[in-house]
Amino acid sequence: MKVTELDERVIQDIGHAFGYYDYGQEHGLINAFPSRDAAAAFICGYVRMALRGGILYATSERGEGYLAYKRPGERLSLRAMLPLAKGLLGSMTPKALFRFAKIMAKGEPGLDKRFDREKRPCLFVGQQGRTTLSARSKSARHPQRGRRAGAYFSL
């Protein structure tokens, strides 16, 4: 179900779910941020970008999860991309941004780059998890509130 508007509280919940998820021994994008708050701010920008770009979908009417996906060849406008840039730039100091850029540059090219080189169309699907804190949470201090993941699919 396509999402055309979203309450700011929900956007903040999604950012918090990603930023404060207990990743255990996993390493990834979260480690490139200087703090959990910075990661959450970036993800909030990502959600705003997906919403403004018209690529945000809910998994149900209750909004337990959200998907962001672009079709092959679909481009987002600069206006849609601004919230993502604002989320990134607003969440870090210049020194932290430089560190982030270095970490991202060291990573291997993603599947999107490989598919582009091979001239294979692909579909990107980003998942934004959002659940509410309930009495059934494992821990009141560190509840598992959701998770963000993304995948590329060859067409």
C-alpha cells in the first residue's frame, strides 16, 4: 500500500528502530556513524526521502513495516533527495562526515554497481521495520524495536 503521508512520530520511530537495534556482532552501515542518534537521524532522512520521492509503501494498514523501492531506471528528483542529504549532513560534524566517507569508500561496490556494469536491470527494496514497545518486550531498557535492511534483485 503506497504511503503518501506519514506522521513525524512514525518517522522518528523508524529512525530509532534502526539506530538503536541491537546488532550483536554484526558490522555494517551502523558502524560508520559516530553515534546511534546520528544513525537514527540519517534513517529519518531516508524515510522522508522515500516518502517525498513516492517510493514508500506500507506492509499493512497498521504500519508495522515499510518498504522503499525503485523500479529499474526510476530516478528520484533532487527535491526528493534533499531530506536524505539533510539527515546525513545534520547528523554529523565535518570530521565525522569525513570518517563516514572514508568508511563508505573502503567498502566493496554494491550489487547495484555490478548490475549497472553488466547492464542488468534490478529492483532495490529497502525495508523499514517499526514495532511498538509492549509489555512483551525482552527488555524494557533495550527492546528490539525493528530493523532496516535492503536488497537488490536482478530482473
